[in-house]
Amino acid sequence: MSNHHSSSQRLRLHTETEGESIRVRGLVQGVGFRPTVWRLARAAGLAGDVCNDGEGVLIRLWGTSAEIDAFCHALMIECPPLGRIDGIERRPCEAPAPDSFRIVESEAGLVRTGVVADAATCEACAAEIADPGDRRYRYPFTNCTHCGPRLSIIRAIPYDRANTSMAAFQLCPACAAEYADPADRRFHAQPNACPVCGPKVWLTDAEGRDLLAADGLKPDVVAADDETPGFAEAAAATAADRAPRDAIEAASRLLERGAIVAIKGVGGFHLACDATNPAAVATLRERKRRAAKPFALMARDLDVVRALCELSPAEAELLSSTVAPIVLLDQRVDGAAKTSGPVAAEVAPGQSALGFMLPYSPLHRLLLQDWDRPLVMTSGNLSDEPQCIDNADALTRLAGIADAWLLHDREIVNRVDDSVARVIQVRTRWLRRARGAAPMPLALAAGFEAAPRVLALGGELKNSLCLLSQGQATLSQHLGDLEEARTAREFERTVDLYQALFEHAPEIIAVDCHPDYRSSALGRRLAAETGARLVEVQHHAAHLGAVLADAEWPLDAGPVIGVIFDGLGYGADQTIWGGECLLGDYRQWQRIGHLRPFALPGGERAIREPWRCLYAQLESSLGWPQCVERWGDLESLRALRERPIALLAEMIQKGVNAPRTTSVGRLFDALAAALGICVDGIAYEAQAAIELETLARRALGEGGYAFAIDTRAEPWQLDPAPMWSALLDDLAAGVPAAMIAARFHAGLAETVAELAARAAQRHGLETVALSGGVFQNRTLFEATLKALRARGLQVLTHTRVPANDGGLALGQAAIAAVAPPIYAQSPLRGR
């Protein structure tokens, strides 16, 4: 049958009324998608209906072919801010045309409403809270279908008000009318509220006494015996001013006068203080017991950020997005001249970057509306503990830290930390994927559509879990380090929650091979209880799987060369890996190269005390006696000789508490110690490496130190001995530390590219994948990317999940969906 038509036939087909059934797949439930369809259809004069069902959204339309084409085009363009269209399928519909367009109820049991991420305040809601004539003026819980809390307030499915913490608040008639009107942007907005019917906010002291009174903040109800310098005077001064309009303005005044305020936000508590007040920041560090780890900052708008940091269009767009993450930005050298005062050095000691976010809730917007300088906005906890989410818990746990508490009565059901990202090579690179990003589903590449349901439980640090089904992966928010007991309990609760929210009964449970990880222990127990198949995935193979899945590498596209650099992971030979070159794909892999192994004298103490790594590296690479003979006068070596290195030498020789490792993360620690950085100990994970990179960026463009690539046996080895020899010579010659740090980064990047290129040529491949926490180092990442591309290689990198262990569960899930039960090292046949 011919598919050709005459011009008159084509005209008739184009203008005659016809019916179409339009299937829309993607993130299209719970995001205001049906009202958008309703509005567009009515505006175009089309008849039909729209409903949610088990596959997404189903639209039936009657109109001309041109009108329906235009409608579909408009739908793609005007998809709601929190929605995502993955595909539109159109088929003829033979049913009779209705008289109008309407939203119809879905059949019971068919709807699988997606759980959407918490979203930053939209501009329409922001305008309302700023308008004195609006009924939501200065209301800190204003939201609509385009913004507001989602994951943080949900208890169960379906996603409706009764299954959220908003169930405690009965809609007033005005809000109920908005909720029921398809033409209103609050149609079926489950957290909808106003000052009449919604949550309330108040300011209190540690004893729970309300600090806001009709005549202002009374000094006699602020802790009279508070030892904070100037705090009583600040309270008295506040009382002398005009009475604050509300608790938020009162909290702002306290912050202005140097106080530390605990603020209940969307997914947890923050501790806030004036970021330009060195005394306030130092006090916060002391009370929070956070010696050096950088504090996040919140600024009123992009102009405040620009005054302090370099800001590219991509970075500005990311800051202003619905995710509203903390974005790492390079500080301006002239920042002090452009603001009312510089950011206190205590905010980010030893670093050239600042982590900024914009106010993402109405409460935060109101708090910062009068601030032309940033606030510290760090997690509300003691160091290493999970963030507080409950009022009573915050009053207890933060009693020794905060001077006042800004509380509200909307319960936070699920802890959701702030997301953290940076822009590298004009692409977003996630360091922590949480508020605003999770649990948005990630589309997987071709080949995963029919994969079994998988629950992957991630690692021990930076944990997140992952559900895989129907060609999509759902990665949870960042859950933290499971070594902390509270976090471990929250992890188990979140596993149960996600399985319930997404109606996910796993056929396969994927875990790390490490025998002692809490996540792996839970996975083994769940597999035994449910009968699900257990798949153990080696740590660095999971990193490779994560970057393949992140880059949507097709299931049958074949193997790649994977360069995986991180701090540590349990190796297939029961040693500690961390500097690996792998050949593999989702189904199988083999280790074809690694950093030359060295000892970690003292085990975990070597991870915390970089001088131990320095001694171990020098002993392994050059021999300690030779180092002393040739470079013994160097300050770093003299310092080592004053330490108990004889004991370390004995531990290494006898193999007692000195496990072998190939960790590139520990190599960075050794380099930092050689340059006098964090010699005695680190205050937070990767501190030495971060400060080493900060130093290196002062001297970019230097040539690099050579590493040797030993190909005499398999796996190949990356040998740092030549690098150490050249570095120590430079130290002896008085070469500046910044230049030495830059040469280390440049040399490592060039060697990685050369190793990968040789491996790719040997195995007939053209693609290299980079993963692992070490590649969050911007200097190393950019240099490695440039060197690989210069060799004509395609490079896969992370853009949707973190390169660190926060992305591990995605790799576990993708691998477990197609791999054999024990996913250990398996040679690739024919390679």
C-alpha cells in the first residue's frame, strides 16, 4: 500500500478532526502535570481528558492533526518545573469525541505517583511573600505545585496530604478552593497552606521560652547567664529597636549582633551566624567541635555571591535552579572591596573555594532579605553526628551550640541534607546528591528495560541506596557515614521507606564485598529473609558500573578502560585498593593496572595521620636509609626522624597492623605531609588532599613529575619512585611548595592518561571512564581529561551522581541486574 497522498488528501488529513491517545512517560505524576495539560488543551480549544495511570500520564485529544502537533510541542516546552518528559507516544483513538476537556480520576490501584524532590521556592511564591497586599505576605510555608517540600514530608504512598506531615493542618476554605481548581497553580499541591490554616514559626531559647513578645525581643527571657560575649547586650539592643514583625525578623536581628541561631529548615536544622563576623564563626567552630571543615554559606541573591566569588553563567544557573544546591566557587581576590566586609577566614581555612547556596525556602528568603552579606548555614549537629530534624532533639543536642532556636511545627519526616556540587568543564559534578536532586529517577541506557528489580545498598561512607526497575534507577538522598550509630539506624529506616514508597520488592539485593560493612550485613540479612538473590560487587567495579550507568553506556556496548582512584575499598585479593585501572563493563571485569602497593603502618591511624603515609611511601619507593642519606636535611625528613619510625618499620616488616594498599588517596596524604600540610593529623576526610590542591592552583601550568609505568608483569604498576626523587630534589633546591604541588598533579594526570592509552591500545578500545572520590579534585580531573582527549580517547565522567561513594549504589544496581551472583574479578574472554 502506498504511503503517498495527493496535496488535497494531505490537506484533508491535516484539517479533519481526529482522536489521539497520547502516552507521556517520565517524571509526570505529582508535579502539576495534569493541570498543565488541562490548561494547554483548553487554550487550544481541544476536547478530551487526562489521567494518571500506572505508566505515567494518559491524554486523549480530539482536534486536527496540526492542532495536536502544536499541543505536543507546547507540552514539551511547558513541562512543569519539577517534571521531566522522557517520551511521548501517539496512537489513533477511535472513541467518540467529548464536548470539552477535563481531568478524570485514575482507576484505583493503577497510579504510581512519583516521589518528587524538595524544590526551591518558585518566583510566583516568592512574589507573594514579598507583597504586603497578598494573604501570604511573609508566610514562611508558602508553596505550590512548582515548589516546596516533597520527600522531606512524605510518610507513605500515594502522595497525598493524608500521607504527609501536612495531615496535621486542615485546609481553610480559601486554600481548599485553590487545591480543587485545575486553573490554579496550587491544584493538588499537597503541602498547600496559608497563615490561617498552616504551620507556624516561633523563636525560642534552650528552655523552650518564646523570645518574641509584642514589644520586641525581651532581654529578660534571653538566657541571662549566657557566656557568649555581647549576647545579653545584643538582646537588650534588640528590645530597644522597633518591635520585630515576626520571629524570623527577630532571628535576623540576633544574627546581625553575633548570635548563633539554630534554624529548622526543609530537610533538617541549620546552625547560622554572620559569615563576616570572625568571632561568631570561631565560636561556632568551637561549640560545634568542627576544627577545620569548611562551612556552607547562604546569600540573599546572586549579587552578594558575585561580590565574593567568581561566578560563571553555568554556576549562576545551578545556584538558581529548583535544586538550589551548595555550589563550590572560586573566591574573588578583590572580594573584600565589594561587600560590607570579607568572609571570615575561619569559614573555609586552607581553601580557595567557598560553598554558596541561595535561599531555597520562604523562611530562608525572609531571613536573608535585609542581608547584603552571607550567613554561615551549616548542618545542625555536632561534628560527625546526623543533622537534627526534630524540635525536641534540636533543643537538647544543640543546647551547647545555639543561642536561640527558630522553630516551626511542620514535622520533617525524612532527613534531607543540602546537595553539594561544583561546575567543571561547564558540567555539573555532584559531590553530594540530596535535597532537590533525590529521589529524581535516573534513566538507564538501552538494555536495562527488562532488568529485574534490584535493591543496592551502597557502601559504608557517604551512603546512599538505589532501586532499579523498568529501565530506571532511583538513588536515595545522601544518608551519611554508617559508622555513626544514629546514621546507621536512619539508613535501615530509609531502606524500608523507599521500598514502600516505590512499591519495590527486590528480586536481587546488591552489596559491597567488604565483610564488615553495615550496609552489606543488612543486605545479606534481607536476602536471607526475602529469598532475593544476593550479588556481591567489588568496590571499584561498582565505581566503574556507576560511571557507565551515569553516562548511559549501553548494556551491550562492550568494555572500557576504567581508572578508579579513591581512598580505599576492599579488594578482590582482600587487600585495600584505591588506585585501580580496570578493563570491564557491567557484566565482567579484570584488574589490569594499579598504583604500586605500600603499607599503612597503624592501619586506620595512617588514614588520620598523613606523616605515616609519607614514611611508608618513602620507604616503599626509595628506601628510608637512602632517603636519609640523600635528603636527610630536609625539614620534612628531619621531622619524620623525630617520630617512632623504627616502630613503623618493624610493623611494616612483620606485617603487623600495616595492611598493604594501592590507595591514591593515601598517596595524596603523603605528598601533603611532605609539604608540611596536615602532617600530624586531619580534621575531616580528604583535608590533606583538598589543601594540597588549593596550594597547587597557585602555580598551575607547571610541568609534571614523571611516574614510571611498569609493564613487565600483569597487572601493570604505576610506580611513584621517580616522582618522589624529583620532588625531594626540588624541596632541597628551595622550589616553592605551590610549584611542587602543581607538578605532582600535572605528572599524575599525564601518567594516568598514558597508562589508560596504552591499555586501550592493547585491548583495542577507545573509551576511558573516570570514577572515585579522588577525581573530585578539579585540578587532577581537568588535567587528566585534557591529556586523555589529546590522545584521541573518548572519556566517560560523572554528571548525574557523585564520583565518590555517594554514587556506589548506582553501580552496584546496574551490575547486579545483569551480573552473576558473585561479581568478583573475572577475566574478559577474547581480550
